[in-house]
Amino acid sequence: MKIKIVADSSCDILCMEEVDFCTAPLIISTDEKDYIDDETLDVAQMRKELSEYKGRSGTACPNIDCWMSCYADADEVYVVTMTSNLSGTYNSAMAAKELYLQEHPDTKIHVFDTLSTGPEMRLLIEKIVEWKKGGIPFETVCEKGTEYLKHTRLFFVLESMHNLVQNGRVSKVAAIAAGVLGIRAMGTASSEGTLEMVAKCRGYKKIVSEYMHQLEKIGYQGGKLRIAHANNLELAETLKNAVQKVYNTLDVMIYETRGLCSFYAEEGGILIGCETI
Ligand code: X90
């Protein structure tokens, strides 16, 4: 039996070991150029070009054809998407599923709307790999996955919300009202899959203390931690050390954001996914 795990490129993963994994790339574009968020994208170069670019930039979700080609040649497909409340990615993946099943009615496809992105998607993907290695059947993986997402969280620190506001993913009025426009702030993925800002964080000290406060609030007990950073290894390491000191967290991974998350988190931004109780 052939099993495939498919995710959109906001998961920041290019390949997974011991499993057939592929991503459907989102596209970041300016009037001059499209940046396809796949393994060929030079993220540092994109960041440099966008910082020098004066016009508007935007993003587009993977289209139905793209998802359908990701589903091809498998008996079971597990699809992990970013929040349906900020992107058309989930709807596109669902439409592709319906179309694909018309021609391949025996294929099993499940699409998870993570109501989140980045590292929280990674946590789910890693779990699916674990469950499939353990021989857990399709229906059970779907149920367990949905349940698992209730026990994972995403926090993020953004240097700027410029691209989120410019692309209508966050309302400018709301950002101004929360006092977070133009300054560094911490937020979390709300239960509806939107951005919920929790605090302004001028210095790194404040970021660390605020994050530790949030972890305490959600009842974190040392579960897996996944940190994706947009060119800010220093902050990623600082947070990792702070968490490990208090919770003895063993399973931590730090890695760089790919195109989509780099674009929206912006240079220096960071996304942290963790398991809760
Ligand atoms: O064009 C598209 O369909 C993509 C739109 C994506 C919009 C949001 C991306 C967020 C990336 C920023 C911080 C994390 C926010 C998480 C909230 C659920 C990363």
C-alpha cells in the first residue's frame, strides 16, 4: 500500500525521511517576479530582492491542479494545510480531493485544516509519520490527527505586520487598535485560525518572559517544541534555552522558514509550535 503525506509549503519542510512526502507550493509575487515556494527557491535571495522592491507584493495558494498532482499514485493521502481562515489553500485542497476521487474512487484522502501554520503543521506531519510507521489505519489516523491538533499550539513573534496587513490577512484597524502596527509583537493562532496578538515585545527579554508566561498559561509540560525562524537563529536559540531551563524539554528542533512564512513573518520573525497537555 502506498501512503503519501502532502502539505502546503507553509509547513517549511522540504523532505521527510522514510516517508513519501511532497509539498504544494504557494507563490509569492511582485509585479516583476513570481517566487515559487518549492525546493528551488533561494529564500535569502527572495528576502533581499523583496526588501529592495518598492511596489506591492502578494501571495497565492496552490491551485487545484497542483494539489491533484500531489495526490497522484497513492492509496492513502494525508493532506495538511494552513488555516482556512487566512488562505484559500484548504479550500483548494478540498476541491482537488473531490475531483481526484471522481477519477480514483478507491483512494483515501483526508485533508486536515490545521487552523494554524508552520511548526504546528510540522508537529502534525511528524505524528502522522509516527502513526503510519506503527501501522495505524487510515480512519484512526484521521481521528487521532484531529484530536492531536487540540493539543498543539502556535505562537509567533513578528517584527512587522506590513505584509499581513497589505494583503488583508490582518485588519489594519485592528492592528492599530491593538497598538501592534509597526512594532514587534507576539501573537498566537486563535481557535478560529486567525492571528490573536498577545503582547508588544520591544526587547528579547520581554519576548522570553512573555513566551514563558504563555507556556505556563496553556499548561505546557515539556512536550515537543518546533521553532522556525526567518533569519533569526539567535532568538530561536534564546527561546529554546529558556524553555529547556524550566521544562527540561528534550525534543526541540530549530530550522529556517521557507518562502511563505518568511514573507509573512518578515525578517527576524519566528514561529513556535509546541505540544500541550
Ligand atoms: O495567499 C495565500 O493564500 C496565503 C496567505 C497566508 C496568510 C497568513 C500566513 C501567516 C504566516 C505569520 C504568522 C503566523 C500566523 C498564524 C495564524 C494562524 C506566518
